[in-house]
Amino acid sequence: MNLALFDLDNTLLAGDSDFEWGQFLISRGIVDPELQAAKNAAFYADYKAGTLDIEAFMTFQMGPLSHHSRAELSTWHAEFMAQHIRPMIAPGTRALLERHANDLCVIITATNSFVTGPIARELGVPHLIASIPAINRQSGRFTGSASGTPAFQAGKITRLEDWLESQALWWDSFTHSYFYSDSHNDLPLLQRVSQPVAVDPDDTLRQHAQQMGWQIISLR
């Protein structure tokens, strides 16, 4: 059995789902447009530069979720999927996933599970490891904060290994382990798998992949 891991944003998607969620909220008048746009752009720039403050980002990312009911959020997310996400699925994504149809497939992403859960289902990937929005157990509403370790940089390894252990699996359970990613932020996990693959990589990851002889592909 093989393990196939996939980053989501700018990998399986030709864009960033969390950034687009912010743009969707702006378009609906749900958040202050100037403040949201400025912070959204600043955090995205920090992410690309490798300087993202993940705790500050998670607070920003999950704050708007706490102001609305789960039913209302779900209705908005269905619109978001139709308007922003389905058109953003990279042309080669479904063929890549099909090539791993007999492997254990997992999307692993720093973007929160509220945004990414329906995307994983749309792509037919059965397992998702994402950053987790905290929930008020009495009301069922999101609190606006994160729960547990964010699935970001080395945190992806921590979250993945915890999940594998919960499945009675470990790295040596697999003949091969693949990880597909666009970002140098994912170097810790790319260096952990047996088959790292750079997908439409940023400049830093492309240079590293070329130096290491890793496969470089495009899904666009």
C-alpha cells in the first residue's frame, strides 16, 4: 500500500481557497471590505514569503466564523463552492487523483476544515487533515479560535503522524509515500516522504526540488 498526500491551495487548486473565502465574504458584504482585503493580502504575502505568523493568521481566518450560525455558514459555503472553488480546480487534478485511486489518499492543508472539508468531498479524497476551528459544544457554533496544532509547516508532520497512529499505521506501513505541494512552507513534509513532488512550485521550492532531483510537475 502507498500513501498519497496532497496539499490543496495552489496545488490541487489553481488558487488559494482561504484567500478566496475572504474574497467571497467581502463580495457578500459579510465583513468590512477594506480591513478584510488588506489583512487577507498581507497574510497571503507572508505565507508566500515563509514568514506567516500562524497563530495570528488562524485568529484572523476563523474569527468571522464565530459571528454566524452553522446553517448560515453552510448555505454560504455552497455558493462559495459554485462560484469560487469548482472553477479553480486545476485541470490536471482529477487525473492525478485517479492515478492514486488504489492508494491511501489524504489532503493535508493549513486552511481550516470548515473551508476545506467540502472541497475534499468534491474531489473525492476520503481523508482530510486541516487546521481545526474550535467549537462551542453547547451551541455548536465556532468560537473564532483554533483547536490543536495547525497543519502548517512542521505541524503537518505532527498532525499526519497522529492521524496515522489513530489508523494503526506508521511510515513503514507503506511501500511508497508521496507528497504533492507547491510551497516551500511544506519542505518539512516533502523531506519526510519517499517521493516528494513539486507541483507548480514557488521559486524557493522549485530551486530546492531541482537541487534535490525531485520530480516537478504542473497540473495547470
